[in-house]
Amino acid sequence: MWQWLKAREIAVYVNHMVAIGYNDKFRMFGWEGEERKKRRRKEEGEEQGRKKGLQVEEKKRRRREKRRGRSCSGLWQLWLGKKKRKEEEEKKKEEKGLHPSASVTGNVSVRRKEREEEEKGKRGRIRRREKRGEKKKERKGVASCGCGCGNCSWERRKGGEEEEELRLRLDWQRKLALPVRRGDRPWPGYLQGATARRGSSMQGAPPIGTASYDQPARGCRPRLALPPVGAVAPFAGVAAPWQGSYRSQRAAAAYVRAATMAAQ
């Protein structure tokens, strides 16, 4: 019984302490009244503000004391000196080729070196770009059909070994590393058609009546190698290039239309 009374007494005492605001003892446990907390924070803020204000005042006072010794003419001399120094710095920067915002006292040699490297890099980039352009011009239209129209780079780049090399490279690109020379092809543009996809250069007989590489017909042939109407596969079981997909059949129809129009 007495223990219960003791506990109750302690509780009442604690409540009383918290209620009347003597809660400094309990602040470490977070038992601080809201009003007390607000008041304390306000006081701390005011104290900080007071300190800050004092610091600012002190700064102003020091500045005033510094200025007190200077007359009007003294201030003018100071400003003039500053202006002259600035002009000298700008002159130096101009001589050294520095940017107006650069520091004269900074490591000038390093800055100059960096600038030179940057310029060199820029020049290099431009040169590389030009070279790339030249290469592009060279490459343009290399993989031509070789139809003999004279518009392909193939036709433009005449000359034995160079042409041979070009041929070999084109054949190699199509997985056909064959030493193809002028007149060796069964019909113009055979490497571009379904034959190239099937990986054989001699599927289907050379169609009769089509222009050879040496005596080309007027104008370009279509990209797909197509024979005239009525041509058949060389033997049963092997599809000729024009007996291919729907797309190749469409191309064949277009070829036939073009051929008939040309004949008329």
C-alpha cells in the first residue's frame, strides 16, 4: 500500500514540475513543455541576432576608422592608382595574347601551351574532317552494278590492276572471291541479284540477247539480275535467280514492262 502511495506521490510531483515549467531537469528526456520550448528558442535566436548585430556594427566601425584618415584627394589618388594598375594589366594580357578575364599572375606559359594545344587539336579535327570527306568522295558509288552505262565509279576508274583489285574487293564483299575480269560475267549485274544471296555466281544460263559487259545496252540494268521473257532454269531442282521471292517476281514484272516499252 505504501509503495503505491509513494509511486503516486512521485507521479504527482513530476506532473507538477512539468506543469509549472520547472522542466530543465527533464529536458534530457524530452519532457519539455511546448511554451517553455518556444520561449527558449526565441531567446536563443535573439541572442544570436544580437551577436550578429554586434559583429556588423564592429565591422562598420572599423571601416569608418580606416576611412577617417583619408581626405578627398587621398581617395582620388587611390582610385587613380587602381585604374592605372588595371590598364597595365590589360596591356600585359594583350601582349601575351591572354583572354581579358585571365589572370596575369597565373601560370601564363601553361595557359599559352593549353591554348596552342587546343588550336592544334582544332586544326587536326578540321584536317581529319577534310580527309574523311575525300575518302567519302573516293568511295562513293564503288559497289556499282558494272552495267557499262559510264555513270558508275566502276566505269570511271578504268585501268587494269586498279579495276581488277576493285572487282576482287567487291566479289569478296559478296563472299565470292573470284578473279572476275571484263567479260567474265554471265550477264550484267549478276552479283547484285538473288545469285549473290545464294552464294553462287553461275546459277542460270547467261540469257540470250542481253547485252554483255563489253557491249552494254543503253541505260542501266535493274539491280536484280533478270533474263528476258521465256528464259528457264538450267536444270530441274535449281532455281534461277528470277524464280525467287515475291519481291524478285515483282522486279521481274517491272523488268519485262520496261523491256517491252524499250522495244516499242
